[in-house]
Amino acid sequence: MYDVVVCGGGPAGSALAWWLARDGMRVAIADAGTHPRRKPCGESLNPGAVAAILRLAAGAPPLEGLLEHVQPLDGWVLHSGKASVAARYPRGRSGWSCRREALDEWLLRGAIGAGAEIIAGCRVKAVAQHDDRCEISAVREGINMTMEARYAVGADGLRSVVARSVGLLARPGPLRKVALTARISGLHDLRPLVELHLQRGAVIGIAPLQGEGGAANATLALSAVEAARRASSLRSRPEALLGALRASTAIGERAAEARLESEVLACGPFHYPVRAAHRGRVLLVGDAAGYYDPLTGQGIYRALRGAELAAGLLRQAAAEGGVEVLQRYSAMLQREFGAGTALQRFIEYGAARPRLFQAAIHGLRLSGSASLVAAVVGNCREPRRW
Ligand SMILES: Cc1cc2nc3c(=O)[nH]c(=O)nc-3n(C[C@H](O)[C@H](O)[C@H](O)COP(=O)(O)OP(=O)(O)OC[C@H]3O[C@@H](n4cnc5c(N)ncnc54)[C@H](O)[C@@H]3O)c2cc1C
């Protein structure tokens, strides 16, 4: 029997398995896919996520294997109409952009190196809880299988099967966005900043990527209404994404020579709340623990920080042989991420009202408080000690 079966090998699952295996726990990661693989993402990590990676890799030699894929980022620049403001992270802090295949595979390798077992191509179907253990049912290469563990973790992303299986998935939220995302080259005048271009019903995010020739990640997020309005152009994803870049007043000229360097991935909606992030012997981490919107680029931070918190509790629960300590988990997540989620909702409210948003951008410029917002959204504060 495993100590912990982690369902899902994205950043949340791999980071958690890495922490637990390092402490000598018997851990397996059951992942439906195989690495390396693409994941729709803006591919920017905020300073909080970078710090979480450095804590995880402390003393581990393979950090160089990741750094060769990393482009440091100094902050954000927000554009709406003619208004714009740059918001830099506090001195000494920086974010990264990194291709997700490289990041996710590096985290998984770290977990394996620490002693975790990976069961690739293993799709978890359900988790049943008993007094002293969990039974995880899955399908691998068309064959049903069952794993037993003292604790199970749902790290299986949006619309988590584990969350649904243990009755934690709430009704989907009202925010119904869709997104297209791809890597491009040939985008001129890139700076080491994440660009967010807000338009009515649409946001274009640009993150410069490591490499020459104007390499960047371009993500277009559309409200449900705007997606319906652009339905005919969305039939061709490359056309819809490149067309949106070229039609933007702020990006258009810079994108005249832009080319796609990858398939355009589509995804959405994103708003999947959960009733709680814990029940009995099961914890949820990362997107599985509830997700609102990718706009502020905090998803990877939450995945990594949530894994760190879950690891501490699972370690303690295993040592005590019980589950009581796990009851603290949902409150910990609320305490750590509640303010960020409130800010996300506020930004979402403003983003849907361009005039209000432009006034807010002017306000940030005049008051010089843009860096304060960057520090909050960048999760730049030292992590709380629990
Ligand atoms: C368009 C878009 C742009 C984004 N941009 C950013 C950004 O710039 N910065 C940022 O920080 N965040 C961003 N995010 C959010 C970020 O991608 C997620 O928060 C992050 O990937 C969460 O990691 P995770 O490990 O929880 O889930 P995931 O990365 O989704 O990993 C889940 C894993 O679970 C596996 N899995 C799924 N179902 C099962 C199953 N039934 N059984 C077994 N395994 C299963 C999958 O194969 C996968 O490996 C963005 C998201 C979107 C959609």
C-alpha cells in the first residue's frame, strides 16, 4: 500500500510528490497522460511561483536543467485603449516564463529523483474512502486497476474527477470564458514584461519566451458573448489568434511578421469552484482545488504553494496515523489565496468595463501604486509559516 497516491502529474501533483518522497514517504503519481506534453497556459510564472520552485529544488543539482528554458520577467504592462501602465515586481524579485513541457517534465523528474513512482497513462476514475485507506480505481491501457493508499490527492486539474468522486465539485461558476494559446515568433519590441491587452470582451496576453527572433507565448481569452460574436473566425484557430494580434491597435504593427511556432490549443471554461479542498483522507491541490480565471497568471503559484501546504499536513497525518490534521487544509488555502481570488474577481469586473479599467490604469499611474498591485498579484510576500 502507498502512503499517498497523487492523481495527476502537472505542477501541483509533481511538486507534492517531490516534497513527500523527499521525506521518505511511499508515493505514486498516477497521470492520465505522458510527459512531455503541451498544456494550454500563458507560460508565465510569478515571483511567488519562482520562489516556490527554488524552495522545492533547494540543494538539488538539476536546477540548471530548468534554467536553460527560463526567461526572467520584471513585471507586467497593462494596456486598455490608449491607457497603459507598467507594474514592476519589487527590487530583487522576478518572474519567469518557461515552456510548460519543460517545466512540467522537470518537476516530474524531480519527484522521480526523490523516490516517487510514476504510473503514466493511468486515468483515475474514482476514489473510494474507507476507515484506514483510500481505494483509487483507474484505467491503464484499457485495463481496470485499483491502487490502495493511506491518503489520496486530486491534482488532476480543472473539472477534477477526484473532486467529483468524493462529492467536492460544486456547480460550474457563471464565468464562461474560452481561450486560444500558442507560441509565436517574429513579434517585435518584446520587453521582459508580461503584456496584458484588454479589449471589450477579450484579453490578449503576451509573455516573451526564452530564445531569439521575437519568441513569445500569445494567449487570447474571450468572454462567452465575444466568443459567440467571433464564432466564424474561431473555426480556424490560427486565423483567430493571429488575426486578433494583428487587429489590436497596441500590438498590430509589431505582429505584422508574427508566425505560429506551435499548434493553437483551445480550452475553457475555467470557473470550477469546489465545496471544500478536503474530505476525509482526500485532499485537492492546484486547479482541482477550485479555479476562477487565468487572467492574473497565479495558477502555477497556487499549484506549487498548495502542494507545499498539503505536503506538510500529509506528513503530519501519516506520522500521527490519522486524518484530523487534514481538516485545517481548506482554511489554510482560503487564508493563503483568498485575497488573490478577491483581487482576481475585482480585475475581472473592471476588465468587463473598459472605461472603468482605463480610469483605474490612470489612477495607478498617477498614484505610483502599480508596483504594489504587481507585488500582490505576483505573490511576492514571504510565505506564511503555519
Ligand atoms: C489559457 C490559460 C492560460 C494560463 N496562463 C497561466 C500563466 O501564464 N501563469 C500561471 O501561473 N498560470 C496560468 N494558467 C493556469 C495554470 O495553467 C494552471 O493553474 C496550472 O497548470 C495548474 O496545475 P495543476 O497541476 O493543478 O493542473 P494541470 O497542469 O492541469 O495538471 C493536471 C494533470 O492531471 C492529469 N489528469 C487529468 N485528469 C486525470 C485523471 N482522471 N487521472 C489521472 N490524471 C489526470 C493531466 O494529465 C495533467 O498532467 C493558465 C491557464 C489557462 C487555461
